[in-house]
Amino acid sequence: MRMNKRSQLAVTALVEVALREGEGPVSLVAIQSRHNITKTRLEQIFSKLRQSHLVDSTIGPGGGYSLAMEAEQISVADIVLAMEPSDTFLQVGEAASVSDRLWLQLNQKMMQDLQSISLKQLVNAQSLEDAKQKQA
């Protein structure tokens, strides 16, 4: 599995949405202002997140994006899989060589690790980091 820049930005953007969950839909402008991600890139990311049913969108004034489910139910693996084309991952039948099997095992291990990290855990960690920066 590759964790490309788009996947990393998607995790960052969803953490931002989850941090503001109680405030209503989060606009792309709000995310862009905090993280210096282009609006075009954010539109691409949120299109994939919406297709994967991780976010809901609200159109019009006060519109933006909100989580489609609780942050505890979304894993980092869910986010990465929403960004990565399914053909990126080796399938068991394709693992004919020793090196293919090695990469398959590493991909499976990484996926297990990413499945064990919830969006809620990242939000909690970011909240602590933000609190520390405010105190400094």
C-alpha cells in the first residue's frame, strides 16, 4: 500500500471536520485557511470521501462537510481506502513471487495498523496539541 499525499491530506482534512463537528458543516475555506491546501485539491478529496460515505455535504450558505458517521467508527484505513484506487493493493492471487508475498504481508500489516486508529483518536491527539500551543 502506498500512502500518497492525497491520503495524508484527506486524514488532515477529516480531523479538521471532526474537530468542528459540533459547529455545523465545515467549509473548504475553513480547512484551507488552517492547512494551506488548495481548494481544488480539497474538492477532489471531499468528492472521494463523499463517494465513500465518510462525509455528507450541505449546499448553500453555511454549507460544507460533516462526518457521515461518528468519528469512532471511521478508521484511518477507511480514509486511505477512499483515496487509493483499489488496484493499488496486491491481491493474494497475484502474490506469485517471494517479493510479492513480502509486499502483500507488509500491506496487510499496515492495513491492520491503520484500522486500529480511529479518527476520534486523532481528534483527541490534535485537541491536546492545540491546547498545548495555546498555553505556550
